[in-house]
Amino acid sequence: MNVRVRFAPSPTGYLHVGGLRTALYNYLFAKNQGGKCILRIEDTDRTRLVENAQANLIKSLRWAGIEFDESPEIGGDYGPYIQSERFDLYKKYGMQLIENGTAYIALDTSEELDAMRERQQKAGIAPKYDRTVMRNEFTLGKEETQRLIDNGATYCIRLKVPANEEIRFNDLIRGPVVVTGRDVDDQILLKSDGFPTYHLANVVDDHLMAITHVIRGEEWLPSTPKHVLLYQAFGWECPLFAHLPLLLNKDKSKLSKRQGSVAVEDFAAQGYFKEAFVNFIALLGWNPTADREIFTFQELCDTFNLEKVNKSGAVFDTQKLDWMNGQYLRSLPLDYLVELLKPELANYDYAEVCDKYLGEVINLLKERITFLKDVLTFGNYMFEKPKEYEPTYIAKVWKDNTTTIITPLIDALRSADDFLHDTTHDITMKYVDANGLKLKDVIHPLRLMITGKSVGAGMFETMAVLGKDECIERLDYFIKTKS
RNA sequence: GGUCCCAUAGACUAAUGGUUAGGUCACCAGCCUUUCACGCUGGCAGUAGGGGUUCAAAUCCCCUUGGGAUCACCA
């Protein structure tokens, strides 16, 4: 089969984490099958237009490494790829259904519909459009309906759902699903503003764009019978459906903005590597193997399959993501990290540093931080002299006799030929041994004087990166002013 | 409430009728040590409950319970 899948977001202004996973699975499936992945913008709701939404969407998708084979940007043989630019099409197909009797015209106002639902709620029955009592071509008659329209009445087109028919489809992830027509609402297909609803536009476009697999979130499962009915009404072959398990908040409800960040760009801004983020997201609801967590993008493409997608929802918990980010921080190539970190430097008024130095600092600190940019905060002392010294650390390591103990060591370091790890280490050990001291008696004071902080990388490694001049300067300054 | 979907530890998951139910995060302990980490070793912790089918059930069936989605001229 010539696989064609699509990611069809509505332009809400940002890419939702759940959207990214849907896009990712579509993309991975297409790549794995040697098929095409299409981006289609579903902007039929004219009341919810957001500026730059499409650009933001594509930017986040691109950040994640998802590039489409056909899209509004690059075009393709099945365009346009924006539904508002396909406006005329939907009306034509809607009318086709009127003609073949699978859809009908309705004239109800929203007030009338609200009243109907209220009545039904009161009566304790499920709200559903009642074709037999509302204002439509069945109750009014075709002629009267036409007359009203000619006089300027607004109308919409609804799907005529057969009440006693069983609607079946086979979900690739969930297996066979059956519902009876009685439980399916007469869905509006064309709104009174002439725009199609999602359901019509989606089915028409998926057919016209030769989509073979509809891979989307589970929230679409309840409306899939309507789509199946639509394919039947048109006499078109149904694509295969795969409904992905939901991404969940900690309280197991559908992942939403109300309970924290859900925009992909926010996670990018927080400093997550795209490699880690995509890896993590991919493994929420799908797992290729029992004993591995870290996968390259290529490996995800190579191993992805729909059969191993889970049925149950997955809580989006960033704890493991943080760990994964650390794993990537430790394994990504240094020059790549340097390039990523360089722009961040502009946010600090540190003296200018060269790539080589930045790389050395990253190497020095990457094992004790989660985000690359922590290098600049956790390791601020690598870029500027300490502005303050942790009071509790001073109290702990700086005793009455510390100045006496440490001064000769500083002098010994001052006369060192270089500040390589082994050099300073040997000097310090020699001094410690000769004076019956322990290493920790001097290493903590050194750390305090040079970094101002109680935590950091190995002290000799740190000094090697900072260099002799800088270290001696800091040591002298501390002795002169603080001791 | 109707309809539909789902159910392995706190979280992500593996085990598609036969394993002492495996791995990862988190948590705890130990080792390493120069603080904090990394790393290594070990530990805590799970098949929602009840019935069936079977020599054998996390796995298949039924019921219960629990959770979720959805019921717009939104997508």
C-alpha cells in the first residue's frame, strides 16, 4: 500500500504536546512505511482565528524534526493544504449529499436548538437533534424550506443518520467498534456561514488527498461513526483508523493548559533538547522494546509500528523527561552543545568567552546539571568572579586557623609552572602530606575562595579550566578582603 | 445521565495461555569520593475486585468497581 497519512491541526496558536505526539506518530509511521506525511491546516472555525498560528505550528514541528512531504508551505499534488482555501469544495460535496438523500437542510436557530437540548435534559434523555420536530425540510416540506431560503433564511446541512443501522469500523489500535445509529447525532456538515464543520471537511479532504491511515487522538473515537457514515454516503472507501491513547494530567484527565505547560515551544524554551523531548514523547503510548529508553530519531523511524501502540492513556510526567534530558546532555557532541549554548550567553553580562572555553566549561559541569543552560547559572563562577560567598559554607569550612593553613598553599600554587589537574593536585597533596593535613582541610577553603559555592565540579578540574591567573587572583582577593 | 474507550507498582512500560511478573524514572541504602552530581551495586513497590474457560490466566469470556473521552452551526 502506498501509505499517506496526515497531521491536521487547527491553528490554535501553539503546538500542544499531544499534538506533537500525534504528528510524530504520523510522521514515524509514514517514514517507516516509506509513505508520505502531509500537513493540513483545519481552520474552518472562523471565530477562532489566531494570528501567526500556522507559522508557530510549523516552527515547533520543525524544531522537533518533523518535516512534511506536502504542506501549505511546500505544496504538493493535492493542495491547497489549508481548508479555508478549499471553501468551495465543501459546499459542492455537501450539496451532493442533499441530492442523494443522505443529508438534509435544517433552519433552526441556535436559540431553538438550545431550547431543544434543555427540554431533553429535563426529560432525562441524551441531547440529540430531533429531526421529527425541529425546523427542517422534513417537518417544513421541501417547497416551504426552499421558499424560506429564497427569502434569506440562514440554513445548515445535517447528516441524516439512519436510526436502526449498526455502524462498524475496525480501529487499528482498539479493534472492532460498533455503535447503533440511534446513538449518533445528525451532525451539522455545513454551517450557516457556509463553512464546513470538521467532520465534513475532514472526510472530504482525507478522501481527496488519498489519505490511507487516519492517525489521531482518542477524543475523536466517538465521532468516528459519523465519519464512517459520511464515507458511505459519498460512496468512498474508508481509510484505516488508529486512535491514539490520550496524554493525561497528573489527575488522569486529558492533558490541558490549566494544569501546567502544554505548549511545545514552552518546553523548548525551558531548555529541553529536542532529541530528549521527542524521545520522551515517542515513548508515551508506544514502546518498541523492553530494555531500552534512549532512541535516536532514526531508530524511532526504523522501529515504529502501530501494533505496539498502547490502548490506555499516559500521564505526562516530566520527571523522567528531566532524567532523559540529562542523558542527552552527557552524550550529545560537544560542538553541538556549544552552538546551542552560545546564544544563551547574551542573557548574561559575562565577559566574552570563546567556543573552546565554553566547551571546557560544559564538559566540566554537564554531569551535575539537567539543562544545558544550567551551565550559565549553576556554573556562573566560571564566567565571573564570585559576587558572594555562601554564608553557610563559610561557617562550615573557614575556621580561625584556615588563613594560616591555606596561605602557604596559595604561594605554592603561585609558583606552579602550569595549572593542569595533575600539577595542582600534586602540589596540594604534597603540601597536605608535609603538614599532617587531610585533603578536605584545604580543598573546601579553595572551593569557597574560587567559586563561592559549596557545590561544583572537581576542584582541580575546575582550577584547570579557570586557569592559573584567574585562580590566583581570586585566592589573593579572598585572603585580602574576607579573611 | 446516554454512548464509547480503557485498567500491570507513585509515573512510563515489557511479558500476545506456561517467566521467581522484566526494564526505566522517582524514592531508599551502600560503594566511589573532594562538595554536589555522574557511575556502579542492592532495596522498596504492581497484574483493581469477583466469577468462569483451561492441566495452566496479567493474558481469553462475563459481571462489578474505578478512571477517561464524548454528547456545539469547536476542532
